[in-house]
Amino acid sequence: MNSGDELWDWHLKTKQIFRHRVTPRIEYGDSFERLEVEDMSRYVHPKDCILLEDKLESCIKGIVDSYEVPLRVKDIAGNWVWVLDRGKVVTRDSNGIAIRIAGALKDITELKSHQDALQKLNEQLEIKVAMRTDELYKKNQKLEQAMMELKRTQQDLIESERMASLGNLVAGVAHEINTPLGVAITALTYNMECLSQIEKKLESKTLKQSDLEKSIVEQNSGYGLVMRNLDRAQTLITNFKQVAVDQSSETERVVNIKKYIMDVFDSLSPMIKGKGIEVEVTGEDGQDLLTYPGAIYQILTNLLNNSVIHGFEKQDNGKVTTEINLNNKYVEIIYRDNGVGVKPEIIANIFDPFVTSKRNQGGCGLGMHIVYNLVTQLLKGDIKCHSKQGQGVEFIIKLPIQKVEGEEVA
């Protein structure tokens, strides 16, 4: 037994508690070997008396046979110290009422000190955890807000890029339309001059049959030239109207995929005019698909623009081929150019935002990111890029096929 521990033996009939210890530590006043029950309140802490009395009462009445309770008692120095009081019924009378209880007081002051220190440490840790949690929550809130701002900014940049592309298309188509319209106006002006000459000769009665026949031939040729150029202008305007609507909206409609791709490249002809770039579209004909034409237009515009700016830089000519393959599950669009290719450090992150080799020349690095988002998010497809420097670039786009109502998709 430790020097601060002691045994006790309580005889309930005589109301005496006999104590046995090696070194006295607890202050019992004048009571040394024996202690009256009424004296307990003098050495037990007031806040622990009620709990001790409840435990003792349960043992006495036979509810339990033993108890264990930590409590504070006053030591011989006048300080409150913690002890673990254990008691067990030794004898009961014929009615089951305890008449003798024995037990021990074990000094747990040091243990309690450690427990209190641990409790204090746990409370401090909980406070720190709560503070850190609050800090993390605030930082996460700021991060989420920053991410939302970034997404809005990115969306604004994407929209600006799309509208800039539409603006370039308008300017290019306007320039292209000027040519056939200019030729048509010239031809009409010439025909009017021919008619004016015939009218003058007719009024002066000098009109010959050969003059009339020559004028008819020349005017037929002029009107033929007018019709061909007006047809060309009409085709350009029709294509422009459709692709402009497609580009500025995200509406599904049925298109013949090969014809639409050819129309897109036709409308983009101002982009490659005078640069020696040949565009070729190959693949199966006659396949109608339900898709988002505006997305396809934007994808092809960005790919062709990428070829012109990056692929054919410092080259006098180049070739772009777009191959279309179909099966019953998806349409595969393979875009290739024979330009300078893409650097390895760029190819690995080509679809990431703001990746560009022309940043010092005004490139924003969003073109391929827009392509990737349109293919994977809007069109629910997949895109891969392969390239070696000096051997051009290849983009393989796979788009799921949606059946057009009323017909079987081949």
C-alpha cells in the first residue's frame, strides 16, 4: 500500500469507522483511529458529500454491494487532495441492510493533476481546432468566391472570343460579297451602255442588224456574268446567315454533317485567302445528324485559325484535310494540317486554358480550351491531339450520334 493510502472499516451499528494507514495524510481532527459517521462532512469536500452519501445509501439498502467514487478530502496541511474511495459490503443483517462496510482510500492527486492537465490540453486543442476550422471555412469561402469569379471571367473571355470570331466572319464575308457584287454591277453598267448605244442608233436610224446581234450577244454574256455572281453572293449570304445564327446560339438542329462542314470552311475562306492554304473535306455523304451546328462551327473555326496562325507560320502554302467517318455509335471528325506541328511542352497541356506559344503576340490561349469544352461538355464527345514537330497536327473528334426522328441513322 502506498504511503498516502489507507484502509477503513465501518461498523454501522456502533457508527464508528476504524482507520488503518502507514503514514497519516488526511486530516481527521481529533479522531485518529476511530471516526464517527457524522464527522465525514468535516473532512470530505462539500461538493462531494452528496455523491458519497448516495453511493453509501445504495450499498446500505442493498441496491448494490460495492461502490467506487473519486472525491476530495483535506490533508494534514489543510489542502484539498483527490482520493479514490472504494467500499464493499462485508456483512448484512437478516433484512439485507448492511451492518459492516470496508474499503480503502487511494491517493489519486497526481492522477487527477494529469487528468486535469489533459482536460485543459484537450480544451485548448478543441479551441484551436475550432479556430482552424473557422479559418479554413473562411478561406474556402474566399476560394469558392475566387473560383466563381474565375469561371465568370473565363466565360466572359470565351464569349468575347466567340463574338470576335463572329465579327471576323462578318468582315470576311462582307469583303467576299463585295467581289461578286462589284462584278455584277460592272456587267450591268456595261449592258446599260450597250442598250444606250442601241437606243441612239435606233433614234438616228443607223441601227444595223449586225449591231443588234452583237449587242444581244454581249448583253447575254453580261447578264450571265451578273447571274453567276449574284448566285455566288446569295450562296455566301445564305451560308453566312446560317453559320452566324449557329455560332450565336446553342440550338440543336439536323444537319448533313459533311455538307455543313464544307459550308463552314466555305464561309471561312476569307481567313485563308491569299495564303496558299488548301482545304479538303473527305468522307461519307448524305448523313443527317441531330447536333449543335454552332459548336461545330466554333470548333472548326478555332482549329483552322490555329493552323493559320501557328501551323503555317513562315510557310508559303499548306493543306488542311478534314476526314469524316461514321458508324452506328458515333461520328469521327479527323482534322489534320501539314504545318510545323506542336512543341512537346505545349501538346501535353494544349487543351488547358491560357496555354499559348504566342502570348507576346497577343494570343490569349483560350482557342483550344474552348474547343475542348464544346466537344466534351456541349457535344458530349471526346477529342485527342497528336503532333510531332515538323509533321503537322491531328485532332481526332468523336461525337455520339443521335438518331434523327423518322429515319435510321447509318
